Amino acid sequence: MNAVSKRVSDPAAFGRVAVLLGGTSSEREVSLNSGANVLAALLARGVNAFAVDGIPALIEVLARQGVDRVFNVLHGSVGGGEDGVVQGLLDAHGIPYTGSGVLGSALAMDKVRSKQVWLSLGLPTPRYLRLAKGADVHAAACELGLPVIVKPSCEGSSVGVTRVFSDEGLEAAVALASRYPGELLMEQLIEGQTQGAGEYTVAILEGVALPSIRIVPATEYYDYHAKYVAEDTQYLCPGLSGAAEAEMGALALAAFEALGCSGWGRVDVMRDAEGRNFLLEVNTAPGMTSHSLVPKAAAQLGIDFNSVCWRILETSMAVGRTM
Ligand SMILES: Nc1ncnc2c1ncn2[C@@H]1O[C@H](COP(=O)(O)OP(=O)(O)O)[C@@H](O)[C@H]1O
Ligand SMILES: [Mg+2]
């Protein structure tokens, strides 16, 4: 799993690289944007790269032209880009790709299953309940204690997510999350913006945690608008210092590895006012748009966007890669 990436200096060594983007998930637009950036970066470094939109198109390309490796920036589950489906297809063809394999992708896409794994290993994550169809949401909120957050288990980009502060908001939150396929969960809301409390994300590249980013949205929380549209969200990197920063990085790496993830990814974490960290989720094909966080964390280490894309592509050349 923790295979070592092979350093590459000649772009020809990568062969023909399909940048897999777009697809049919709710995050299609973001993925098209990420993919265009990745493609431009690889072309700028002399890689023989080309865009492929979605899995049916990839299957055609595999049959007709051949591909030596895939840089996967499909986001989301429907359409199979980030959930293990395309990873299985590529494994069956013996074609290497960036990012986690079948197991890591599938587990990370499912927030409920991710939390089950973390809890079994004693890794901290907000208390939660799965919401089955027809479940008594008021009883669930009572058990967890308001405020809570309701979200679909298998979406991304804050799609279908609602924070709920009073009983009256529960039904609408569940109705919104129910529009998306898969299970729903209700989670204890981790609040606060003072004393380092708030939202963090940690990029992982080649088995190393990059400096954390603290996200301070101008609006109430890091919703879709704050993620992709707003220009006033603040990103502080590194988000913490000293032992707290080291602890955050170690937790993110442990969470990533616990799910069997590899290559690159991003771990979302909430921190409360007492300095306790809570794992939210792992993203196995994170955004690579101009607002995205993996490039921001890499920039803190002096690694520019084109070099990040190159390094991610190198992870597909890993020696001893098994998944
Ligand atoms: N337990 C929680 N407490 C506080 N805020 C949360 C919690 N869970 C999610 N959020 C907020 O909702 C956003 C989206 O949640 P997340 O679990 O990361 O799902 P995704 O990014 O896949 O939509 C987070 O970036 C954060 O702002
Ligand atoms: Mg997230």
C-alpha cells in the first residue's frame, strides 16, 4: 500500500496519460475545472497527456487507442470516479493510475464506513447516527444533542449538507440529504472559530502529510459557495504550529492509511476550542482548481502547481504498488 514512488525525470517515461475528468457526478463541473488544470500542467512539463471525459469514454479509449496510465480527477461517486469503480476497471486492464486503489477509494467515499473503521482503531471522529429511511430524526437529534449536521454518506463538495440548530430544521435537512443516493448520517456539529477551533484540511502526498490548512470562511461554514465561488474565504497555512501541527499531520496520515488509501489525497478535520481534533472524511481525488487546497499546501513547501501534478503522476509509477 505504501509503495515508494519512482522518481521520473523524462516525461516520455509516463507514456500516454489519460487525464480522466468530468463524469456524471454532482461534482462534474469542479472535476472539469480540476482536469483542465492538471492537463495544462502535464502538457507544460512535456507529458503526452490528453483529456477523457467520464468512464464510458475511457472504456472506448482503452479499446481503441491504448493508455499507459491514468491521472484520475473524477470527483464523486455517481459515475464511479472516486469510489473504486474505475479503479477496479483499470486494475482489470493492468493500467496504473493516480490515487487510491479499489478498497481505499470505496471506503473513503462512504463517510459512515470511514467512521466505523476510525472508531474501531480509536481514531477520533464526531459522534454520529446513521439515518435509515423513515427513522425518527427528532429522536436521533435528541440522542446526539443539537446542534447537528445532516449529510449524505457518499457525496462531496458540501452537497446536500445542512447544519441544524433547532428541532424545526431537521425535516428539511433530511429531505435535502435524501435527494442523493446512498445512506444519510447525522453528526454532532463541532463549533467555534476561536482558539484555533474550526476547520482544517491536510493534504497527503507520497505518504507524507503536507502542512495543514486552516479554513476560515467569511460565511457561516465551508459550503459549496465558500469552496468554489467566494473570494473571501481565508486559508491559513500552516494552520497550526509546533506540537499541535505535528499532531494534526500524524492524525491525518493515520486516518488516510487506516482506510487503505495511497498515493495522494486530502483529509478533512474539525478542531474544537479545547484543541481536540475530529476526522470528517478523506478525499481520494481532491479538487485541483484555482481554489483548491492540495496545491495551496504544496505551495507552502515551495512546490508549484505543475510540480504537484508531476509528483502525483509519479505516484502511479510506484514500485510494489498493489492497490
Ligand atoms: N461534524 C461537523 N461539524 C462541523 N462542521 C461540519 C461537520 N461535518 C461537516 N461539516 C462542514 O460541512 C462541510 C462538508 O462536510 P464533509 O464531511 O467534509 O463532506 P463533503 O466535503 O464530502 O461534502 C465541511 O467542510 C464542514 O464545513
Ligand atoms: Mg469535505
